[in-house]
Amino acid sequence: MPFTAAEENYIKTIFQLQLVEGMVSTNSVASTLETSAASVTDMLKKLKLKKLLVYEKYKGFKLNNEGKKAALSIIRKHRLWETFLVNILHFKWDEVHEVAEQLEHIQSNQLIDHLDNFLGNPQFDPHGDPIPDATGKMPVMTQINLTKFPLHIVGEVCSVGSQSSDMLSLLSHKQIEIGSTISVEQFFAFDESIDVKINNTLMVNISAKLAQHLYVKKLNYAS
Amino acid sequence: MPFTAAEENYIKTIFQLQLVEGMVSTNSVASTLETSAASVTDMLKKLKLKKLLVYEKYKGFKLNNEGKKAALSIIRKHRLWETFLVNILHFKWDEVHEVAEQLEHIQSNQLIDHLDNFLGNPQFDPHGDPIPDATGKMPVMTQINLTKFPLHIVGEVCSVGSQSSDMLSLLSHKQIEIGSTISVEQFFAFDESIDVKINNTLMVNISAKLAQHLYVKKLNYAS
DNA sequence: TTAAAATTTTAGATTTGTCTAAAAATATTT
DNA sequence: AAATATTTTTAGACAAATCTAAAATTTTAA
């Protein structure tokens, strides 16, 4: 059962809306996709016919398991392509969305599996968002080591991997504490140190050793 | 002026037909695209309106310069994607066509330019067909050194780069002469020797040095 | 050179995805 | 709780790309 590009766009949008809202409304989909409410209603009928969602007139709707499975497969494709565009073709991370929106509709499991392998089965895309695997499982982004945190993404310091007073005093000297927001701005290959921005203002340098002991979780979702 | 996927498929098909026929007929396009003659007529009107072809009712048609430019851009995309699929994602060369048919319709010059660079600005695709550059210029495949000839493609030996009797006696020992058909079947990295098939039957091994002196041109086109 | 055959075009219908305008249902407010 | 506002759905239309069947044109051949 392949889907059209239009169907896939609706499926993906509904999935993302129901993550935060639970139940989804016609208008919210319409404004996200920048289309009319009437068009959304039309598409809902088709998707209901294909047994992808639970929907009753005037009552709101949400994807069922089949629909969620489809959505995860599309999101997988989108995020793998974004990873390809940034890591391999050296697009800037804010230039990839439009192209990935097209690439995600290419129909070929073989293509996606090969791409996944070529990229080294990445767990997170360049925006820091988790990439579902072929079975639809998403790695939960609880916390991730600062050394593996994507560039220019704002996260929150959520744990420190050691309680040594030497380390804690260094942290306070750099004005870093649990709950601080942090983003990695630059990586220096020579000594593997990184420049990070704390609380959106202060720029400090962090050694590789310190970074290895800081765990961060992503804050605001994008893409 | 972006084209729809359907328009692009017609443009590409007409281009390839007019290369051999000069003038193109409705039926030839219909059978190539496995559609009805009526559909072709409909599309011809649209393409004429967009000033891509010279067409008068019942008289046959062909792409004008604008149309050829469009066709070359599509062929460029198709062949670059095929190169990517085979060289980078390790598809077999006979598995790529269907996927490349989809990928060629992705709209992004930036994407194609980056892909071209990433692949090292290849001149020929895995089938041995020439890849147009960004301005639409195609390298003419006159003859190409055997060491650069694509795998599993049948070519014709068209010149030998030396007249030394040592070399010519070696060639006749291996039953290779001007006009023999030849295809490269395997490359051995250790000594850079290659196994080739001569006249579709005899398999012989050729040293790197000998291969460097053999020039071959591709025989039968495939896409 | 006219009759038959083949090709091409037109006419009218269908599917997909979209739209606007109006009607129906639900929600909000006084 | 009635009036008003908002949301959602329906009705009818349109553009793109396709189809079949019939008409128009060109080609072939008797």
C-alpha cells in the first residue's frame, strides 16, 4: 500500500499534531499545511477509507496504529535525507527542509535501507531529532553526552557524570549548572575542545574531558 | 519555470526519440511511455503552449532549443542519481532505473550541484552514458581508456595506444583485435589487472599496463 | 486513384487534490 | 437558554493527467 505525496503530507502532519494534542482538529491541520479546511475534510475521508485513522464527523480524529506506522516511516525517510544533505552534501542545517520534503516521498525501501547503512545508521538527525528505525522504533532522546550533541541546537544540562569537587568547581566557574541551557557552537579538532553558549549569552570553551561528563537533553523541537 | 513530473517524462522521452528519429510521432511516444495516443496529444498541446516544442497537428513534432535544454537537465539529474546509487549506495547497475526515475524529478539546483561535486563531477554514469554538465554540455563518448570503462558494459575495441610488436603479439595471443567486442567483468585491486570478456564469450585477464593502451567505445545505449 | 488501413486528434468522462461559498453542527457568550 | 461566533462539512467547480470511443486526417495499397 503505497501512499501519494499528498496523503503522506497529511499523515505526517496529523502524527506531529497528535503528539502534542492527543486529538487533532480539522483547522489545525489546515493551517499547518496552509490549505483549506474543506480540503482537509476531503482527505480525512480518504484516509479513513484506507483505515489509517479514527474519525467521526465533527468529532476530531487521530491516526490509529496503522497510520502511526506510516507516519514513522515517512519521518524516518525525512530525517535520513536531512542527515545525508547535511553530513554528506554539506548543506547548512537550515537549508535542508524543503529538499527533504521532496525526498521523503521517494518510494523505495531498498533505497532507504542502503542510505541508512551508508550514513552509519544514525540515531539522530542534524536538528537533534530521533530517527525511527526500519521497524518504526524511535530512540528516546532522554539525555545525550555533550560530545555527541548536534551543533547549534539548544539543549538543557540535565546531569553531570561525576561528583568530584574539582569538576563541580570548574562548572560553577564557567557558570554552568543543572538546568542551564547550552548549545554547541564550534568543535576544535586539535584538542577536541568545544565552544558552547550558556543560557543563550555566555560563550565558553569546554575541554574534551569536561564535555564527556556533561549530559544534555534537547529542548525545543524543530522540523 | 518548473515542470511537473509528467511533463518531464514526456520531455525526456521525446528528446531520446528525436536523437535517433529526428522527427517524433505520437505513437512512438505513447508506446515508450506505455500510455494512450490521446494522452500524448493532450500533453503536446501543453508543451507547445509552454514553447518547448515545434508541433503542428498530424505533422509530427520535436523539441526546440528550450525543450532540449530542459531534457538535458533531466537527463543530468537521472544519470547523477544513478551514479550515486551504484557508486555510493552499492546498488547493482540493473537495479537503479526505477528509483532514478523518481529521484530525477526532485526540484533543487543546489541539490544537484552538491551531488555532482560529491560524486567528483563524473563524466559518465554506471551504464557508460555521458552526463551533461550544468550548462547542458555532454561529453561525447568517442573512445575511452579501458581502465576507465564501466563494468559489465559491452564496448568495441577501437584503437590501441601503441604499435609495439610486443603489444600487438600479446593482443593477438589474447584474441583481441580492433572491432572485437569487450566488456570489463572484474577489477582486481591488488595488481590492477582486469578480467574482460571478448566477443561475448572468451574470458581473459589483462594487466594494468595493457589496459592503459586499449581504447574502447560503448556499443549499445541503455539508459 | 480511390478504398482500406493506420495514425492522430477531438469529445466526453474519470480520478486526485484542490478551491469557494453555503449549510450544518458545535462552542461561546451574554 | 437563546443568540452569536466558530468550526466543520457539503455541494459544486476546476486543473492536471489520464482514459475510451468516435471523428478527422494521412498513408498505403489494390
